[in-house]
Amino acid sequence: MSFETWGERAQVSETFGERTADVAAGDWIEALTHARDELGYEFFDWLTGVDDPPEGFHVVAHLYNPAERVRLLVRTWVPRAEPRLASAVGVYRGANWHERETYEMFGVIFDDHPNLVPLLLPDGFEGHPLRKDFVLAARVAKVWPGAKEPGESGHGSPSRRKTLPPGVPADWGTSD
């Protein structure tokens, strides 16, 4: 058996030697159970989200069949407005922390997860840092406390420090 028997419920493709089964969010748990019980994909490797703006997110589970030594990606899509998906922990216990991380980093809510709480980020962190619309703090221009505008210090406008590249003697490049 394979996902080809699912007809239109699963779109099966192969890219770079990796087989992928795309299923609807409503078929997510059934697809993972089918892969485990019917196709021999006993080993759960990882699960993550992929931001697909502006509509939503792909959730991808990477599975492995140790008997045949083949891999399978099971992928589904959830909308950004309501990013909810059934938890895969009942099928693969190893999905537990992966779903917590995907919840924290992308904001995908896994229904019936046994402990869907933040895993990596500090308490009070706001936002989902792996979303493409997340604004990195380093990219936000903030006023430096005590900074003065050019010319306010009485020393003229600021200029770059004049240094030579490493290994260049101090007397090179000087013109008198």
C-alpha cells in the first residue's frame, strides 16, 4: 500500500529523491497513522512549520521506514488566520517537543497536545520569530540613550576612525 491508494486525498510527488505526500489538514492524523501502520514509517524524525505568506503555513513531518531505508515527508497546510492542526503526539510520541517548538516559533496551535507551552524562548517573549513578518530587534532603529546629533557635541561632525587593514605597516600609504 502507499499514498497513491488515497486518490485525491493525497498528492504524492518526488523531489531530489524525497517522496512527499501532501494531505488536507483534516486528514493529517489519518495520513500519519497510515504511514506508520500500513507503510512501515515507524521512525518519526522531525516536524516543523514553513511560513508561506500571506496565506498560511505548511506543517511538515519527516518520517523514516527502517526496513526499506526510505524517507517520507507528510505535509499539510493551515491558514494564517486560524493556524490549528490536530496534534500528532498520539501517533508519534516524538512529535511532542517538535510541536511545541513549531507552536512557539510559528504560532501553529496543535489541538489536544498534552503540554503546548513555550519551549525555547524566554518568558514573556512576544511574537513568533520564524514567521517572515516578524520584525527582528536588530532591524529596528532605536534612539541610543545619550546620543547626540552630529554637531551637538561641539567637536564638529563625527567621522570614521582611520585605521589600516591588519598587517599593513603604519608608514605605508602615507603621502607627505
